[in-house]
Amino acid sequence: MVLNHYFTLVDKSFPQKQDLLKQGFRLTGPNSHKGQGTSAEFVLFPKNYFEYLWIDDVDASKNNLLKLYRRDQENACKYGLCFA
């Protein structure tokens, strides 16, 4: 298995965005994940990427296999690794 990307769940307002831009990172997006109830912006690298993900539609997120809405709770882990 090879690391494809790292993700972190952020607030819909994405307050970290300005800090990332100040540090020189370029963001792409936002992209909406149709049917998942989420959207994201990305920092791309040659072989992988960071994904900053937020919940747009809680009901759609609840019906999605990934159930990312569960990570939007106070004591839940907001980070994840995705392998290919």
C-alpha cells in the first residue's frame, strides 16, 4: 500500500486557509463531493496531497458509506490517511 493522501476535517469556514496561504502553499478547489455531503480544498504534491475537508450536508454525509459526519464531533479524530 502507498499513501495517497492525508485529510483533516475542518470547519466549513476553513479558518486554516489564510495561514496555509501565508506559508506559501497553493490551494486548489473547493471541490464538492457529490452525494457525500462534503467539499474540500487541496494542497497538491507530486505524488500525494493534503485534503482539507468539511461537511456541507449532514444528511447526505449520514447516508454515505464513509460517515465522515461522525468525525465532526468534539472528541472525534479529525485526521485520516488514505492508501491506494
